Amino acid sequence: MADERLQRRLAAILSADVVGYSRLMGLDEAGTLSRLNALRRELIDPTIAAHAGRIVKLMGDGALVEFASAVDAVACAIEIQRQLRQRDADGSEADPIRFRIGINVGDIIIEGDDILGDGVNIAARIEGIAEPGGVSISEDAWRQVQGKVPANFVDAGEQSLKNIARPVRIYRLDFAEKAASASQAPRLTLTLPNKPSIAVLAFNNMSGDPEQEYFSDGICEDIITDLSKLSELQVIARNSSFTYKGKPVDVKQVGRELGVRYVLEGSVRKAGNRVRVTGQLIDAVSGAHIWAERFDRGLTDIFAVQDELTQEIIAASRSS
């Protein structure tokens, strides 16, 4: 009688997918596929191989990778995200490809070349709640890598994951803290230009759904683009203003570091077919609020909201 016992083993599982893949494909299907294939060929596959990973399967927008070591899995994820951030820094791509990565250590079932089981499912669910461009890992993985990888992970608390019976404690990679410790030199203080200048900070995603991160970023980027068309206004590039994303912000400090008179902050909340966009224009010298507004619209009116918000920003900066 054939042995029908399931083959199992303990493994570190890395799950990754492309942030906003459907949107990117809708904008430029051929270009997105070409860029994604190039990233896999030049960066992702070689990095996985260098850390002794096995690509179990590739999906259109992501991958499932098995490692024998949690240290290798986490080190691989960090290296991929850091290199992608470095590539994005030059601002050559209007819609850079970003990944979210989740890692778990657990028992897996072997079925041919495929792997199954809760160990895999938890990794996939963790990836689903990871930040765009970020790495999130389970507590089991975190225990394995403490003191073994040069990175700082922040406790994000217990999370209820879809179709997983018990909550799982999640730890998120803190890129910002590592970047700050790498160089102790403070940012330069820049002088204000002769004409009105503004930095548009990344809008906060208030929807409670990480999948909507690209939506709030997209609105913010469109506003930056619209403002940049005005010769009377100097607008800080997205790659500079977005470095403050997810950090506590001192508007006066931002103004000094970026050399701007005004800072625009905002938030986006999307629920069903409705969206709420708020904006606050702040004088970075005095810290005073120049203008604030809230827009409640249907999704079909989102471009009109962006136009209206942009016009009000221009008017407020002229009158102040």
C-alpha cells in the first residue's frame, strides 16, 4: 500500500506582489509587463538566488518563494526593497513599480513543486497588509532574525488576518530609522526662493485599507503635476516631499529643509463610490494655517476635486 502521509517541512515563506498592479496595467499594459520582467531579470531573481531561495510560483503580479532560513528570507526582502527605493530615487519613472512583501515561518505541505498549508497562507495574508515598498513579518519570523539581520522591526501588534483562525502578531521593517542612523549629518537648511514655493506632502490614506495607498498617492502626485505647470510657483519634486511619508512632520522643519514657503498636507478617505479629500495649506515660516478645505464627492468627480483643490491652493498662496 502506497504511503499517503503528507510530506511536510518547516520553511520560511516569502510572499510578494506589485502594488496597484491592475491600475498600472490599465495605464500601460505592455510597458508594465516589460518593466516587471526587467526587474525580475535584473534584480529580483538574482537576489533570491543569492539568498538561496526557491521560487515556487510566479503570478502576474507577484511571487511565492521558499527559504530554508528565516534570516535568508528577511535579508532577501530587505535587499530587494532597498534596491527598488534606490532606483526610484532619481524620479525617472512617473509610476515606479513597488512591491509589498510578507514573510512567515511555519509548517508547509509539499505537493510536487508546490507548497501549501497555513504557513503559506499566513505569509500571503501578511503580504496583503504590508505597506507599499515595505516588509512585514510574523512574530515567528521575527524571533528567528533578531540580532541576525542589520534592520529594525517595529511591533505592529496582533492583526486579524482573513481566513486565519487566530490573530498574528506582525512586525514591520522601519526603513526610516535605519536611514537616520546611517548618517548623523543633519539636513541642510535651504533659503527661500524669490517666488512662492510649495512642498506637497504625501496624503494620508484614511481608508484603513492598504490597497488604497496607491489611490491617495496618485491624487497627491496629480496635484504636484498640476502645480508644477505654473511658472509663478516653485514646486518641490515628489521624490523630495515624499521622503517625509509616514513620519511625524514638523512643518517649519520641512520648510527649512526643502526651502519652501508653503507646505500642503492632506488626507484621502475612500468608501464605496465616495471619496473625501481634505487639504491644509500651511505657512512653513510661521506655522499658521493659510487655507483648509474638505471635498466630498463621487469617484467620478475625483479629477474635478483635484482641479478645484489646485485652484484654491493657488489663490491662497497669492493672497497670503
